[in-house]
Amino acid sequence: MNKRIIELSGHIIDSMTLTRTMAIIMNEGGEFDILEIDVGRKKSDESYAKIEVQADSPQLLNSILDELSVLGAAIDEIKEVNLVAAEKDKVAPEGFYSSSNHLTHIFYGGDWIQVEDIEMDCLVVVDEKEKRAFVKPIANIKAGDKIVVGLDGVRVTPPHRSRDKQQVFEFMNSEVSSEKPLMNLINGIAEEMNEIKAKGGKIGIVGGPAIVHTGSGKYLASLIKEGYIDVIMAGNALATHDIESNLFGTSLGIEVETGKIVAHGHTHHMRAINRINNSGSIKAAVEDGTLTGGIMYECVKNDVPFVLAGSIRDDGPLPDVITDVIDAQKLMRKYAQEVDMVLMISTMLHSIAMGNLLPSRVKSICVDINPSTVTKLSDRGSAQVLGIVTDIGTFLPLLYNALHGE
């Protein structure tokens, strides 16, 4: 029988970390013995457990330990990380450590070093000269990069829930459902947003075109103008329909204010793209007076950066759309490390993409009328993303009012 001893520490009882650890071991076909456990008696006390994990083969044991590392399990015997140089660009050594999105340290040169720019599903690369560790996507690996292999010398620290009060993010962290008190959740989000901005933090929006279709674009535009939003990440559609709404009063050819179908309105989004092309860019269209309001207008006027990531289905697209998705991903990855909160609104693909890029420390909320959007984020590993199942046309006006104490 192959064995390794792991340690768990923190609020491992009320966060269900201990229970989930035992479930993973059994579900994967392993066994365990609890060698030591110390349960905290007060709210401020942390708990500790030492567990021997057993498996029939080294491969099964390593597989179990790999899953447990995401929960924050640390191997009891402290060894230095094993570094192996990549032999080719974009090719990692076999057995490489695949990162989680949680705070991670490696034991190297006799010290615990924090891994910079943490992100899930990446490799940990060590700069031996500067004694720094950081993550790299596999596509960015260069021959000669020193890459962490295995789990020895790796320590992961998931965010722990507060035991002092039940914050909105803890309350929301349950089964995805539309049957939750919407106003309580929105008021909690507004409180968190105001606290973040008061501390000089940053908030990002990942948005889909439904923001405009539902008539909520004006609320997002106001939030940008008032300094609540620090970056927008979206696709061609959000920007195109926002500009269409400003130029023609329609979105997908439907009058935003009245819901009436407009004759030949289905051509408006192409006419909107054409006018921006004529100006040369969204910023140029604002400067020459073509674009006079809306989400993209407020981004330009208030120096709020935006990333418009293209796709195969785009009309046009607008000149500002980044058609190389890897280039768009690099920009999204940059902003993912800078924000303190992200609101993902009515866009499944962009929400899942952003969820994969975010460190788990970032407070993240996904709002969608479709419960599967929220569920897929969690299934793909973005467990810190908390969901509200509701119509965005209801959510954004209520959030705007809550931010203003109404």
C-alpha cells in the first residue's frame, strides 16, 4: 500500500473541507486514517487535521493528492519543489504541477515563495536567479523554463469563509436556484461594491448584449460614468448593440424604450458598425461626434479600458474587436489580476472564460436567466463564482438603485 501524510488547517470543519477531503479519497478508491485532529473551540480558532492517505498504486496516490491539493491539503513532509526544464516550446515535462486559482506557495531555496499571477490550469515556472515563481499557460512555455513537477513543496491556501458574519457571498454559495431573496442579495452586492470602491479597489464587468436588449444599458453606462466600473470585457455584440441603441434607438431592430418592431430595424446593427468603421474606431467616433452616449461612449469619456474579444459568429466586426482570441485572452488575463470584484452578466462563453482566468481571491458574481450558465462555471472549477438566476433587465436597475441607497 502506497502512503503519504497530508495536513489540513484553517476553518476546515464549517467550510466542509475535511468532509470533502475524505469524500475525494474514498470516491477515488483510496483509504485514509485520521492520525491527529484538533477542532477549534471558538469562532477565531482554526482547526487542524493530519491524515494518512493510502492507495494501491503510486499513480492512484498521486491522482488523489493532486485533487486534494486544490482543497488546500499540504503534504506533511516538507521537500523542495522538483524543477524540470522544458525541452521544447509549449511542451511541459510529464507530471508537471497544474495550478489551481487559489493562493499558492512553493518551497524553494529554503523559503516559501508566493506564486505570482495565480490562475487555474497553468504551470508554475521558477526564475532561479531572482528566486521568483509565477504561472504560465502552456502555450507560453519556452524551452529551458524551469517548471514545477509533482506536488512536493507546493502549498495551496483556498479562501476561507468568514465565521464572524454571514456575508452575501457565503449566503449565495449554495445550490443554484432562482428561489433566493433577490433584493437581499443585490443589497449585499451593492454594499460590497461600495466598500471596494471606498478602499480604492477595482471592479470589472463581463457583459453580454442582453444588457442592451433589456434596456439596462443606460444603468451600466451610468455606473461607468460614476466610477463604479474599472474595466469592461465583452464581445462584438455588446458594443455593437450598445452603439446601435445610441444611433438608432434600437437593439436587434427593436425599439429599446417601447419594444416595438422597427421597419428594416434588423439592418441597424450593420449600419452602426459601418458608421464606426467610417470614423476609424469607437474612440474616434466619440471624438468626431458620431457616438454621443451609451456604454462604449462612457468608457471612452472616462478612460475605462475595454476588451472586445471576437468570435466566428461576429458581424463586421467593429474595428476595436480583437479577432485573435489569444491576444484577447492575454488582455483579459492582465485585468483578471488587477480587479477585486467581477460581475459576469448574461454571457455564458465570456463568463466561463473569465472565471477560468480569475484568482479565487476575486469576489465574483454571475447573473444569468439560465441556471446552466452559473452551474457550468462551477463545474469547470470556478467554485468561487457565485450565481444569481434572474433577468438582467431586473437586476441592473435594482443594483443601480441599491448603490445609491434607494
